[in-house]
Amino acid sequence: MRFISCLLLLWTLADATQARNIESTQIEDDSFHPMDGMRIINGYNAGLGWFPHQVSLRTSQGSHFCGGSIISQDWIVTAAHCVVGQYLSQMRVVSGTISLTSGGTIHTLTAGYYNGNYNPSSAFAYDYAVLRVSPPFTFNSYVQPIQLGSGSANGLNCYASGWGRNDQSNNNLPSNLQYAWLQALTDNDCRAQISGYAQIGALSTWSANKGLSAAV
């Protein structure tokens, strides 16, 4: 059975006419809040090195607020809604750990870009951003770039990983990285079932015991 990572990176970010810098005025730590949509319902605890591309985005005080994926020694990809309007100096990236409370390497951010077509009110369209880290990642068994899929993901089995809520009734984030297996749907199925679903830059998935979800 073929598995792919459910990550779509649209390379229009390379077009300077479409890319925008991530910049803002300085913010306080309590301006960061985990997004309501952050969840890996009925997920399982991941082991160290199972998802070596996974990173944690944290405030400068150490609070986790979003996840991301390593795409090269200097860059990660994450959701635009996590970082647009934030100040780069107030964010950190932690790699090489499955725990929110221990381990890993802390990286600062030196640059960040998102697609100029991104609009927070337009559901999932163009909801991605790239961030440059310092120091660069040192690749090993626990830190690796994600392998990007090619072609259509329709119907393929995928995985989702992150520190999102694993219980609909509990707002607390798990301290250990979670993962769940999902199946990618067609764009037509996504449009029929998700209000505001946009084809460009989004992928929706289905799990029999977790329901419908969407992600960049």
C-alpha cells in the first residue's frame, strides 16, 4: 500500500511578485494562541524519529502554537495563518524532538514569506508560508526534510502529525507528538463537504473514526 505525506507546497512562492514578507509590530507572548482547528483526534503517540521533518513553532518564551515541516537545511513550511502578522524575533522553531517539554534544538528565524494571494477570510486558499531558520538544521535520524509527493493525492493513504488536541472535549495540547492515518479525498468531494474549500493550496482528508478535515 502506498503512503505519502499530506503536504502540498506550491512553488509560486518563488515568484517575488507573489511573495510577501512576514513582518509586524512587536507582540507580547500572550498574543499567540494554539488555533482552534489544531487537532489530531484519536491520534497515537509518535516515537522519536518517526516524523523527523516535524518541528514545533513556539513563542520566545517557549509556548507551542503551531507545527511545521522541514523542507531543506535552512527552511520550513507552515500554515500562513500561524505566522502572518507576527514578528519573526518573537518566534522560535524547535527540531529533533517529539516532546513539548524537553529535548530538541532551538532555531531563531531570519526571514519569512507567504503567498501574496493569501487572505485569512478565504478558508484554506494559499494558507502556507516558508520560514528560514538559524542555525541551519543538522540532518540525522531525528531531523530530516520531508519527502514531497508528486502527482495527485486523490484516494491515497496519508498521515497527519502534530501536537493538536486529540480529544474534541479537551482543549489541552498533548505533550507528546501525535499522528493519525487519513485518506485523501478528491477536490470535488472536498467542495461538496467543506464550505469555503479552495482547490489551490489545500488538501482534505477523511477518516472513518475521525471525520472530515482539511489542511495545507
